[in-house]
Amino acid sequence: MVESKLIGYVRKSNKGTALKFSIDTQAFSEAERFSSRDGREFVQLITNIPKVEEIISGDREVTSICQLVDE
């Protein structure tokens, strides 16, 4: 079973020229990681593209940033 864990939020900046990502530091520190071949460590995060498009168009204020975790 796959569970979605909330890591943060994405919203448009006040000027509307950028997307702002707010990441919960505790959730990020507890997030699952993977290593690349060169030994670098990454955290894989996802967000819903249609919801981000709604933020860009002004139809939505915020959406979540999550990590999918096998439980």
C-alpha cells in the first residue's frame, strides 16, 4: 500500500512571478531518501500538475508537496 506523506506546500509569490515552496523541516528530515550512482542523496517529492497549473492561473491559492511511501 502506498501512503502520501505531507512534506510542504507550493503557492504563487506575492508578485506572481515565481512559485514558492514551503517545506516542513521536520518532515523533510524524516523523508525517505535514495542515493544516486555517484553517491549523492536525494529526497523524491511530488505535487499534482493540474493543481499547480491552477495556482499559476490564479484559480487556486495553494497545493501540497508530498512523498509517496510504501507502507
